[in-house]
Amino acid sequence: HSSHEVLITNAQTGRLVHTFYRHPRTPWTVKWHPRDMNLCASGCLGSRLILWDTKSGSSYKDIVVGDKEIVTLDFHPSQDYLLFG
């Protein structure tokens, strides 16, 4: 979102569930964890990767990756790895 937020919406009802604020620039990619539906990750153009706890609505881990824009990310399907680029 251009306001640097990640918006989590219920696809069935259209109701906004959470708004996550922490990115210094536009979040460019968001992925759900393949085995834990309470965990998602977002990456932004401001070099920040954030893991979110969607059950509590708070950030779980916040990682700054130097000066690299994060435009894509994905969880490994069976291991605890997160790939980004």
C-alpha cells in the first residue's frame, strides 16, 4: 500500500482484519507461511523484511537487509527458510 502499510483483509467478508505499520517505504511483496496461517512476511522497497503474527496483529521479527530493495519473497514449503530478493 502506498501509505507503507500492509492490509490483511478477510477474503470472504471483505472486512479489514489488521493493518500493519512498520515499513519505511512501500511494501512490495507479502507471502503467507505454507504451514502456519498465523505467520506472514512482507518486504518493502526500503530494505526491510518483517515477519508478522496475524493472530496477535504484531510484528514477530524485523530485519533490515542493507540497501537492497525487497521485491519478491517466498517461504520454503517444508523447511524454516525465507528466500527474498
